[in-house]
Amino acid sequence: MPSLQNNPNLLVQYLQKPASEFTKEDLIRYIEEREIEMLNFRYVAEDGKLKTINFMVTGRDELDMVLSSGERVDGSSIFSFLEANSSDLYLVPRYKTAFLNPFAKIPSVDILCSFYNANGEPLESSPENILRKAKTAFYKATNMKLKMMGELEYYVISTVENDTDTSNNGYHCAEPFTLHEELRVEAIKLIAQCGGMVRFGHAENGRFTHHGKHYEQHEIEFAPVDPEDASDQLLVAKWILRMLGRKYGVSVTYIPKIALNQPGSGMHIHFLAEEDGRNRLIENKELTPTCLKMIAGVLDLAPALTAFANSTPVSYLRFMPGQAVPNQICWGKQNRSTLIRVPLGWHADSSFGAQLNQQEQEKHDYSFRQTVEYRGTDGSANPYLFSAAMIVGFMKGLSDSEAIKKSDDYFCTENLFLTEDQPGDFNRLPMSCFDAAKALENARQEFEADQIFPKSIINHLILRLRSYNDKELGENLKTYGENQDLPALIDEYLNYM
């Protein structure tokens, strides 16, 4: 095993083993030897934010007990679909997720948790368990292991003395032409220390000032990992960025649309499938039938996927014409105007580095880096539920004898942003929570198959989407920018997710 001494995850460094191999005894040893005073159980509630229970470390027996058996919590205060008359849940730690809290004044170890019911079984309706069921079903049906990763876009809002116009050309800007690179770089370091597999970060296009506020868009991209780990690291990253916002005296927001004439923020999700260590999406520099079928299955379910990917009314402002965001159900190669994009891969016969630097270098097969990207998701999505819904789409495509033909029908080479006001060859995504609820209702049997999504969860999602009463938003989207309620809508969801 390679040395783990320089691994950015502080617990991995100390324990000298991968996080996936952490045991209860490892965590007890780390807490005792590092004189950790607090243990924090973290979990994701219905609102998608990390919640906390704090335990004072008082001794080995107490620590052993809580790490072994978890703690009792009020499930009805966590999930609205649980009734108060039988809502007690066990909150049980997942050892591999433990990390040293980088913000706590008192030395603290945080650990993500899962839910168990009164019978000692995983809670059927908890988001991380739904994803676990979907991942298991996929492997059982295909013998392939999935990897997923996210691109997390966000705005940093700060105060400025004047409204200097700095809009456009924000992509990959560096200091001194960007104000918040230091925050982003510190976030990358802390996310890695807490176990996140970060690939890189950069400034994004959005950059403008308005009424004494400066709005600057950034992005952090992760590496493909197990789907559950991918969702974990997105949630922890969102928390870290918000905590750093407090430290730097700024606000961080993942709102999908912050102004109609400025770029919106997405949370694009990439995926790949491996068998025997090989990427099954690409072979001999071409997309495989497996890849095409998976794409077709997801696009078949794309209208219903918005119920998971775009869960607030403000999400649909991002799909308005002229916003440079895909809203037509199709896919393309390196085509950013399509809902699914196959990004540029590394399939050249020679090394770019060797050519450019005129050096002899050993050749490597980098086809494992090829992913497929779903571009419709935003920061309002619960990543566990959306990832599980995507996996349902993968399995639908792989079991569909017509999937290859469908993938041909869904394929697009045009720049749809140039023709989005014209009738096209492809259906469009729902344009409101109301329409997304209708799409989910029509496709609910796909998600409830194999008992991956409980009926109660689908019912709850549909009711919540309908409760926004935003039908008129979809019907009047083109003129919504003139509506005086628009600033209030954006303010309402600025810190919602």
C-alpha cells in the first residue's frame, strides 16, 4: 500500500489507513491520543442541510457505546413524512466519514450518520439509504460499480463601495481580478482534509455588482467516487463554504438563479461505470452500447428527474430562454447546450506533455477519466435522492431493447442556445415545480420498482412540489423578469439550500 503520510485527510494521515477501512477502535484511538473533546454526529435532514448532535467525550466506555449503538432522535422533526406517534429513530455513525472539524474552537471529530428504525433496520425512506438501495440494485443487475461526482457552483456576495461593472469574462479569473480566490483555495484545502476528493476549483462566469453588493461565481469540481461518497462530499463541501463565508465576512449561496441577466449556478453530476477496473463507457475511443443505453434511460426519465434535481420555484428561472442552460431533452458530444454532455476525454495515442515538452514519457491509458455529465441539476437537489433517481434511469436504459435507437433519436450536434426560441426536435424539461410534480406522478412506477423509492417518499415529493403553487411561473416564464415579485422570490431562496 502506498504511504498515506501526505494524504490531506488528517485522520487518514494519523491512522495510516484509507477512510474506507476506519473502525470503531481506530476512531476511539484517534480521539484519545489526539485529546479530542467533542464528538459531533452529523446528518442530512429534509431541508438538505447538515444537522448536528454534540457529545462531550467523557470516557472510553461512553465513547464506545455511542459509536457502537448510535443515539435516539426525533424522526418527525427531521422528516415531515414521519408521524409523531411513532417517530423515534436511531442515528448511527458511518465510520469512514469521520473528520476533524476545521472550525471548532474545542477539538472535535465530526462523523456522518445514517438512520435506523425501531426494528433495528435501515430507515427505508432516508435519502442515503435510498441511494444505497439503488447502487446495490444496479450492481446486482449489471455487475458494474458506479462512480459519480459533482461540480458545485456558488456565488460569493460581498460589500463594495461602488458599482464598478465587472460582469462577464469571469471564467478562470485569477487574483487580482477576482476577489474571492483565497476563500475558494482555503475551501479546497479544508474539503480535502475532511475527506472530500477535490480535483480543482476556479472562478466561473458570473461576476457583477449591484446596489453596493459584489456577486462573484466560483466552482469546485470533485473526483469520481462511490455514489454515496460523492453525495457526502457535496454536503460537507457546501457546509465548509458557508462556514468560510462567515469567517471572511461574506455570504455564500447555491441559489440556481441570482439575477436574470447573469449566469445561474448548477450542480452538474458526472457518472461512469466500471467492471473489473475498466471504464465501461468507452472502448477503442468510442462510446460503448452500455454508455448509450445509460444515456437513453436517463433522458427517458428526464422530465421526472427535475422533481429531484430542481426542487424549488427559483430553479426554473435558470431554464429560461437566453440563460445558456440546457432545457431540451437530448445529449451531445462536448455540446454544452444539451442536457447530457459527453465531455472531452483523453484518448490520444501520444502524451500531450511529452509532445509539448519534447520529452520521452511513458504512455498511459487515461480512458478511466471519461465521464458523462448531466447538466440540469442545481444546488436545491438532495444529492442522495437525485443520484438514486439517476441510477433508476441507468437501469431503465440498460434493460430497454430500444435504448440504442433512442440514443440516436436523442443525439444533437446543434448549438441549441442559438435556436431555443424556435420549435425544435426535442421535448423540453418541465418549467415549474408544478409541472415537475406532474412528470414524477406519471413516472412514479419507475422509481418505486424494486422498492428503491418508497411510495411515501414519492408522495411527499409530489405534495411538496405542488405546495409551491408556481404553475403561473412556468406559463409566464418569458415575462417573469418584469414581475415585481422576482426579487422577493430570489431573496426567499437565497439561503434555502
